Amino acid sequence: MTTSWQPNAAVAVGASQRWIVVAVTFMLVAWLAYTSVLASAAKPWLGLSAASSERGLVVRWVQPGGWAWDSGIRPGDAIISIDGLPVDALDSALVGSASRVQVRSVVGELMEAPRGGEPIPDTDPLRWAFLLTAASFLLAGGAIYVLASERARPF
């Protein structure tokens, strides 16, 4: 016995099942919003770590694409000040919570992160704009997805 294939048979999902898909997607977006809000409460990180050496406090690692990296700071640079205060070799723990670091590069150039003395920008408005855009797409897409099933007619 052969059955004839119907074009909509493979994707025939009722409206109630489509609402479940929309609800699960909504929960994922809500989780994204929650984690995003939690991340906004964290202090911005410059993206570097340091260690004591014979030259004093030296940059050990720099996060590529981070504030320190974009300011030109590289491993091997000597840290001169953290948040405007001079450092000694014992201040390596302060680097992780610093909002401003000044270093002398291996070639002697003086650099600062973030560059130009400006504070790290507040990304909260961009974060909320992203979440609002995601929610808008979810509402519009979910409505279209569900309404399309209600209007579908079998062949």
C-alpha cells in the first residue's frame, strides 16, 4: 500500500503546538534578558592580567579585542599605575578590578587603557535596545507563525 505524499504533511503542526514553540522561544529570550541584566551589573574588565617580575609589575596576558588590547597594551609591558595610583610589584591582584591602567611598553612608549583618558562607555542603553529588538521580533514572528497555521488549508 502506498501513501500519497502531501506537501503540507511534513510540516503540519497545529496552532496549539505552534504556541508551544513560541512559548519556548519566549522563555529563551527571557533567559537572555536575565543574563544580560546580570552581566550589566558586573564591573567592566580591561582584559589583562599581570605578574611580578624583576622589572616590577608586568603585563602577563591581554584579552584580544579587549580595552587594554585596543589601547595597544601587550604582554611584557610594565604597569606604571592602576586607577591613577603608582604601583609596586605586590599590586598584581588590583589589575583585575582596575578601571584604568597606565603602562610603559617594551619600546618605552607610555600607554593607557582605556585610551585617551575616557571612561569605559556605558553599554546599558545598547543592551536594552538589543533586548527590545529581540522581543519585538519574537512577538511579530510568533504571531505570524501561529496565525499562518490557523489560516492554512489542507490540499
